[in-house]
Amino acid sequence: MATDEGSDPPNVGISNSEVAQGDGYDRKCIFCKIVNEELATELLYVDEELSCFRDIKPGAPHHYLVVPTRHVGNCKSLNKEHVTLVEKMVETGKKILQKYNVLDLSDVRFGFHWPPFCSVSHLHLHVLAPASQMSFMSRLVYRLNSYWFVTADQLIQHLNSLGEAN
């Protein structure tokens, strides 16, 4: 469930320990536990809004997940006000790729699994590179123009087409 309070981005000025005690944390969510360092997962990037770590089942040589620090539901729970968040997630994914010397952004896939085809109901952007080196199974799981996977651009376009949140 999305936890935007007002129009501020979801996590500005909040430390990880404050998130763990607030309503932006889901005790059952594996990604909330990772972001709050309750599990031994290397965080590759952390700021007030977003965190990034490696996918445990990589679909490409570089496969990262960018997640909001506060618990935000899957992409079906988003509205037009979340466009900025999704855009920041993509920019963070690009920064991580640059950190690991992936400079050819034409061979990268940024996207989200569309419910009910997501295993964790905490918004997470898949960053896969190089897409041309994905295995056959990964090409199916992260397939463009499918019912189960949407690119970040498709999600942004979808959110922009929605009315304003109440």
C-alpha cells in the first residue's frame, strides 16, 4: 500500500531507523528488512528516498533492484503523483550502472513486474544489463510488451494518463 503523506516524496529527511518505527515499514516485507539492514544484504546505494541492491536471482550480468526506502506497494497501487518517484528510481539505476562501468544504456532494461506477476509487493525497479546477454528464461521473465513486465517508460506513461490522486 502506498504511504505518501501529502505531496512530499515518500522518505525525504527520514533515516532508516525512523522508517523502521514509522508507518512506511512493513514487518513482513523482505525489501523493507533489507533496506533497514535487518538482513545481510549489501546495499549498493542508499539515500533518503531510495536503496539499491543486487537481485538474488540475476537475469543478466548486472541485475540490480532499486526500491523506495519506505514501503510502497506494487506498481498497480501507484498514481500520477508517483511519476517523480519512478523517474528517480530510473536515474538511480543509471548511477549504479555507471558505478559498475556499464556505459551503454541502449542495451539496458529498466522495468517492473505487473501484478499479480511480482513476487514481492514492494515497488522495485529491475535494472538489467546488458540486456543482450540475458538468458532465454530471463528474456521471458523480463519480456518487453508482455502482460507481466512493463518498462519504466510504460509505467510513467500509464501513471501520467491517470487522474490526480484524491
